[in-house]
Amino acid sequence: AVVGDEKLNYLGFSYGTVFGGQYAELFPQNVGRMVLDGATDPTLSQSEVFVTQMAGFEGAFRAFLAYCIKADGCPFTGPIENAAAQASALFAGIEERRLVAADGRTLTPGTLGTAIAYPLYDEGSWNAFIEMLAALAAGDANLAFEFADGYNGRSPDGTYESNATVVYTAALCVDGVYSSDLAGTKATLAAIEAAAPITGKYLAYSDWVVVDTACQVWPADPVLEPGPVTGVGAGPILVLGTTNDPATPYAWSVALADQLESGVLLTYRGDGHTVYRNGAPDCLRLPVDRYLITAQAPPSRTC
């Protein structure tokens, strides 16, 4: 109704796949051409979502380490397990070192987690990530704050470009069920650390712990509970998944495509969060283009 079309044509990335999936579940007869890139699995509880997601970031960080030890300026040395141990030691010492940026802010484990997550979304940021980690090893926290500020949309004067971070928390609190107390928060934190021993603790302090504790006192009740999205009666829905996506692990795209009655899975073997808008290869981009223009759905494929 809002766009004035008989059917909704929709391209959703990341959390946008939640909106698309829910629309297909509620109004399958109104689905036109729908592409869901970097999908989530609606059957998972929120604690399962965060544990799986943090494990995805861990996998992306290990892929980054393989790149880093072959690049100039990397503060870690190979093989991979040596580099992983060196990174773990660097991160573990952050709280005790109390590194202070030029503007007076002290680097905390949570801020470090945000700074780690930011460049893992895009393989093109890995050289800058190397510079940030080398600076951190040398005792300079300024680049880490630049990364965290970039992720949060924070300007140098302390203002924010948008309320996206606040909206993120508000959306998650009504779109899922969270812990009832701090014991639940800590239990999932322990599971995250087990699933992602290098980066999990820091990513969790920047994300899971913040969201879970906020949602425990959120004034509105959640509207969604875990359950499959089937979209029975909808036309073909394309689900795109990247095999080493840090934020929306590939298994989630596989799961959603399987749940949807008319799901078609397109797989990209590579790194990064979402693929269609991030330099997708022709073997994936062209079939999606054709589908969006003509409604001709391709068969499932991997490229």
C-alpha cells in the first residue's frame, strides 16, 4: 500500500531479511520479486543467534589473520595458531593497559570489540585493520577509536549521525526473547567465549551484553518468538549467503532458504557481510539482476 504496487518487490540485506521474511509469512500473496541477502534464521533463540554470530566473526577474524601474517606491517607472526595466540594476548591486556586516545577516552574491552567487528564486515578494510592492530600493539588507541566511532556513526565532536544504535536495541528487544536476569546474560557470554575464544568476549561486551541487559528492562513486550518462516503461496524468493559472512553466518541463509516453500539459495564462496551490493561476481549478480527485472528466478547455485 505504501509504494502503490499490487505486489511488493523487496531487496533486503542483513537484518532487512527479517523484515522480508516476516512480510512473506504474513502476506505471501503480496510477494513480488524478493531477494534476501545475508539472511537470519528465524527459528533460533536470541542467545543462539548471538553465539552463532560471534562464532561467525571469529571465523572471519581467523581468515583475516591468514591474510595479515603475509602482509606488510602485521603485528602477528605465523603460523595461524601462533598469530591467534598473539592476538589473544594483545586483546587480553587492553583493560590493564588503560590506553587513552588523544581526546581523553580510555579504551575498554567493549569499545575494542566494536573496533574489531567493524573491519571484519568488509575484506577491503583488512589493510586498515592491520594498521589499527599494529598501533594498538604499540600503545596507540586512536585508530581503534576511529574504527569504533565509524561503526557507531559518532562524529569527532561527540555527536552521532543518526539514532541507528538506539533503533538497533529497540528493534531487537521487540523482535526476540532475551534473558530474564543477569545469570542468563552471563551464561550466554560464557557460551560466546567458548565458541569464539579469540574475539568473542570483546564482541559480546560491545553487543550481546548491552542488548540483553537493556531488553531485560525494556518497557514493551516482544512480538516475535522463534519459529520457521515458510511464505506458503509466495513466488520464488532468492536467498543469498556468503560462506564466510561474519555477521550473518552462511548456515542462516541455508536454513531460511530451506524453510521458505519457494526459497532459492544462491551461495557465494568468499568473505564479507552480504554480497549483492559488495562486488558480487557476475555468476551471482547477473541472475539476481535478471530476476529483479523480469521475475525469472534462477536455480540454486554456488559461485
